[in-house]
Amino acid sequence: MPELVFAEPGERNDLGAFVARAVRLDQQAVVRLRAREGGLVDAWVSTPFDVLATRTARADLAPSDLTVSGNELLAALAVVRGDRLDPGHPQDMLWLSALPPTKHWQRVDQLPAKMVSDLADKGIALAKDNVGPTGNPPASLLDQTVLTVTGEGMAVKVPLRCLFALSGMGFLADDEDETIKVTATDSWMRLDARYGAVVRRRHALLPLLV
């Protein structure tokens, strides 16, 4: 039976908040849990904005890589009050997204969280006025670059969809002292806020020739 063991109750509560936001965005969300050295577990979800969101908890996980239903994990987190719980039935086949590398990330710059929050609010208002036939904002709008962050010889273009993911997952804060750290590899970008991070490929994958 899979087992997730938290270092302390606060870690379970924080992961519960993360999973609750993911399920609010997508009722069919699945959560990928991956253990790493130092007694840490990374939780990953794929948001409706084609952006990954992640949060790290101090915990142990067996098996070390497991995908479960967001609803099942959320129910377990809400019901089980001890430090050990069964995160749910393995559903590894439902995880379809590639995960970014764990090494070779380069710090680019830091952004004021309030500025990013204001940009996200403006983008959400614009999206409401440009809803497509499916009821969602068009991809052309989501793919618009709203920020270009430069530093350490890199220029990272941040599309609106990343800000939507930050906002939708509840990661943004209006606190004047809060910042968002921007890191990148050659292929990926990552925006780290206080309550979690969003990650996306910097360049579209080229289609395979057949």
C-alpha cells in the first residue's frame, strides 16, 4: 500500500491547500508525488493553462514516484489526522506531462509579487472580454508575453498563461515585501512564489517528422 509520512502536521495542511486549489481548477486533476533526497516530496499538477504547478513538502513517500487522483489525495488529507496516510490508488498512466530537470537551473532575477499580481488581474479582465467558442481564453492571448526577465546572460519571456497559473493556484500575494524568483534552464522556466511554483517549457517542442 502506498504511504505518505509527513514530518509535521503543518506540512500536511500546506499540501492539502495545494491539492485543493488544483482540484478547484480541474475536478479530474491528478497529482504526481516524487520523493527526493533530504526527506522531501515534490507534488506536481498540470493546470488547465498548460503550465505545471508544484509544491514541496517535508515528508517521506513509498513508492518514491506515484501519481494519484487529486480528489482521493484531498480526501485522505482532510480525513486522516495523523502523520501517515494512504495517498490513494496509483494512477501513473494518467500522468501525461514531462517533468523538468532537477539540476542546472540558473537564477535570472526576482520580481515584486504585487506587480505580477496586478499584471495577472489585468490579464484575467482582458481574458473575460476575449472568451473563445469553448468558453476559454484563446491560446493566442494566453501565449502573449507579459514579462521579459533578464539576468545572468539570459532573457526569459513569461507568457500570460504562467500568471494565470500563479493566480489560479493561489500563489500570488499583494504584500509589498513578497518577491517571485525566476530561474531557468535552456529549455524550462520556473517562477517561485511563497506558496508554490509554476513551471513551463520556454520553447515549443518541434513535431516529429513522419
